[in-house]
Amino acid sequence: MKKFSLGFIAFLQAFGLTLYCLLIGTFFWQAGRILGPINSFLGPALMLLLLVISVIICALLFGYYPFILFWEKKDTKKAIKSVIYTTGWLFLFSILVGILLAIFP
């Protein structure tokens, strides 16, 4: 398998997180049409379960590779750089989504 640069791996992590957030955002946007009216405790329970699952998925997408770098490969500098690069890419993707929202309200 080809070795990828740290910046590209950070890009892929941030892109995966952005896609996941867009998917969950689409669910929230269409939830009323998909689920219909919910008049019981199951609606809030579903949202809390989705929150827990989302936290786990985001932690895996964002933190797994830096954790491996830090824990197994003992490369603290690369692990910190990975977190910083991924955060930077997420910031750029957030700006891009904001611009798209401004263009297509």
C-alpha cells in the first residue's frame, strides 16, 4: 500500500467528517418527512442515540490515526501535527459549506 503524506491523511479525515456531518444534517432537515410526527419519548431518545453514535464516529474519524501515531508508533510530533492539520482542513470545509449556504439559501 502506498504511503500517504500526513497532510493528505488529514484531508481525508476532515473530508470524511464533513461528509458525515452533511449526511446527518440532511437527516435532520428531512426528519419530519421521514419519521412523521413523534408524540412520545422515543423522539428525544432517538436524537440522544444519534448523538452518541455521532460522537463515536467522529472520534474514530478524527482521532484514530493520531492515536495510532502517538500510542503505537511513539511519534508525538506527528500525532499533534495530524490533529492540527485535520482541524485546519475542517475549518476550510466549514468555510466552504458556509459559502455554499450563502450562495444557495
